Amino acid sequence: SKPRERRTFNGRDYILEESITGDFALVKAWKADTRGNLIFKRTALNFNADMAKAGKICVAEVEEIVEAGELDPDEIHLSGVYVDRL
């Protein structure tokens, strides 16, 4: 394989790699509104938001769907711009 790009930051050498992008991201959330804003519960908060942002298409399975505006904006963990399907 061809050599990977190498850069130095703050005196340390790093080898750069391309990020992994999945075709689909399947995430489970506790609550969502009709615009796709999600609230996660317990350990689902650990990686679901990152996975939703990394996939080309995000499909969210939720336990409860409420109308837009019913969720407190300070409690939303993932914005609806990352969610394609509920």
C-alpha cells in the first residue's frame, strides 16, 4: 500500500487516516419529536449520537414520539438534522 500522510502537531508525529463512514446508522432513543430531535436514556447516550452523525442515513428507533415543540431544548441530545427516518 502507499505510505500514509504523516504530520507533526506540538512536537508529536501522527499518521493520518480517513474516517469510517457507514451507509446506515441505526440508533435507539428514548423519546423523539416529529422533527427527529432525540433524547437518549442511560447507556444509549454513550455512542448513539456519534454513530448517527457518522452514517450517511440515520434511522432512529424510539419508544415515544411527541409533537414538535414538546421536548425541552436543553434535554435534546441529538438534533433532528442528523436523523433521516423515525
